[in-house]
Amino acid sequence: MNSRRLDMLRGKMREKDRDIVRLLNERAQISVQIGKVKGEGGMQVYDPAQETKVHDYLRELNAGPLPQKALTTIFREVISASRDLQKPMTVGFLGPEATFSHLAARMHFGESSLYFPQTGISRVFDEVEKGTIDWGVVPVENSLEGSINTTLDRLITTPLKIRAEIYLRISQCLISSAKNIKDIKKVYSIPHALAQCQVWLKTNLPNCVLGETESTAAAVQMVKGKKHEAAIGSSLAAKIYGVNLLADGIEDNASNMTRFLVIGSGESDATGTDKTSVIFATPHSPGSLHSALSAFARRSINLAKIESHPVKDKLWEYSFFVDLIGHVTDGHVKSCLRELKKKTTFMKILGSYPKSEGAL
């Protein structure tokens, strides 16, 4: 009886699968038509504002039992495949393969995009600026370690804009060709990763020797094939380099989060839940910063972040990076930035983009 009922339910599922495949292909055909319209109008294939609206719409539609995170993951790949039908997407990231920058890029753009590792953050900017790569993904700040100065320096000078942001929870894993943790005598990774896992290492591998590498992915590459060595890195690294994941979630602080930026040409349209990044410098005189910030306070504009950054060629002078809630086309934001420009010696709008809903 149970077998007959199971066969009946599986038959219903096959019917749904047929419907899903048919509808996905119908959606893909519409996507190809959209691509042609974009091409005729000189529009970019990747549109983070529109993709945010799609995910918001899906959130409204979802009545369960499928969790929202699962639905978002599924449609991320549907959207990625649709983009690829319109035009193959190229994305640069801080390499080598399987770094957390790579993981963030894949979780944002999906599996259908083409990924190109770069040897440094500046190289990501360089390649996107030259047009050899469509988009770049760069880390800008970590919740424990603070801001990435190289990224901030390049944002000051680049003609590119911030088009989206990505929050990725950093979950560290112990990776090795060994099959048992007891066999591990040496552990390699970048200094930050070793520091983030020091309590776990002292508890589980108290006698192991620690070694530093230039990236978590490089550490995994180095220990591959070695039975007494392990690396700390991402689960993606274990998968890509074909080594064992001996333990996951070994970081001491579960709230470890890194924020990444998607950089490229063009502007992102307003979605209603946006963030704008600005950099400015004030006169070197008392009260100048207070005067500049009053432009935000009078309009009740929420500042998600404000951070000072030293001006490289002027000793003891600082620029200020600000993330504000709102889009540059919003009336109150527009008037605020006009006033801010009058009160500062330098101001640059780095981009308006959809505000991320949370960590991937």
C-alpha cells in the first residue's frame, strides 16, 4: 500500500518537474528577448537593481514550505543562466581560486558567470577599468579586522562605481589530504585566519606548528598530498582542490563577516532600499567635520558608516568614507550632497546600489 502511494506521489512530482522545465525554458526565451532589447539600447546585461526587485518579488510570492534562502539560491542560478544567454559575464576577484572573494563572487553572480582570479585587489580594479573584465568583486571591510585600505585607496581614484554589496559570513574549515585530525602536525593559512581560529587550534591541535601563507587558497594548494599538514580555508577550497574537509566552522567568533563590493561602470537604479557611498575631505579647521555632517543630520539621513582614512600625500590630514541610507536620485539625498559639496574641499560619490539584506 505504501509502495503504491509512493509511486503515485513520485508520478505527481515528475509532472511538476515537466512543468518546471517547460516554464524555465519559456522564461529563458523571454530573457533572450530582453537581452536583444538591452543590446539595442546599449544597456548592461547585469542590472543589480532589477535583480534585487526580482528577489523582493519572489519573497512576496513565497508561501512555503520552501525556505526563502533556498528559493533565493535556486533563482540566483536561474538569473545567472539567463544572463549567460544574453551575454557571457566575466568577473574578476582576488585570487587564487577558492578564496573567500571567489566564494562571494560565485554566491552573488552564480555558476554561469566566468571567473578570473587576480593577484591583488589593485589588479581587479585595473582589469575592470581596462574593460578586459566586466565586473570586479573586492573586499572592503571585515567585522573583526576592519577596513581594507587598498580597496579604499582605489575607490578614491577609480572611475568605476560601486554597483552592489555582498556580505559573506566567514566560516573557516580545516582542510587536508589526511583523513584524521590526529595526524596533523602543521597548519597553514593567512595570519588573520590563524588568529581567528586560535582557540580551536589550541583545544584540538595543541602541539601543531603554525605557518603563514599569502592566501587561504594557496595554503590548501600547498598541503595537498601531504598527510601531516592541513590548511585553514573555505569549504569551496576543499571542493575545488580535491582535499578532505576535516572540520568546519572552526572560527572562534561566529559573527566574523566580510563585506565585498561589486565594482563596474554605469549606475544602479533606485530600488527603494538603497545605500550610497561617498568620500569627502573637509578644511583643516575646527568644526569643519561637524559642519559637513550637519547636512545629513538636518535631513534625518541615516549614516550606516563613517570612517576616517589618511590622505597619503598630506601628513595628519584625513578623508572620510560615508555610507548613507538612500539613493543619489532621492530628493533629500540629492540636496544633502549639494550642501556637502559646498562645505568640503573634495567630494566624490562612489556609487548608489541596492542595500544587501544580509549575509550569504
